[in-house]
Amino acid sequence: MAKHLHTIHKKVVGDVIDTARPGLGGYDASGPRDAMWAALTEMHPMLRVYEAFAFRSTGCPTPARTGSSW
């Protein structure tokens, strides 16, 4: 799956991300900066949904509730 995704994403490139801020450089979907951005933008909503549904009645886990020291 990773190889397939990399093959697809290596075609997604651009010269400029934002014309108002050309210092940001270009976009490369398979580059580390843009791959990390994509991962974070996907993970954040998943974490919010998990927190909203998994801890609906008891609240988010804390060291006191879980017995761990984190």
C-alpha cells in the first residue's frame, strides 16, 4: 500500500504553494514536509472524534484515572 501511495503521490507536485508567500517553496506530495502535513491534518480530526466518542461519559484519560504515570 505504501508503495502504491508513493507512486500516485510522486506525480502531485507544484512550483508554488501560495503566490502571496513564494518563500514557502513548491509542493511535493511525496516529500517529507508535505507528507507530514497530510498525516497531521488526517490524524487531528481522527483524534478529536476518538476523544468525543471514547470518553463521552468518563472524560479524557488522565494519569489518576488510568493508574499510569505517563
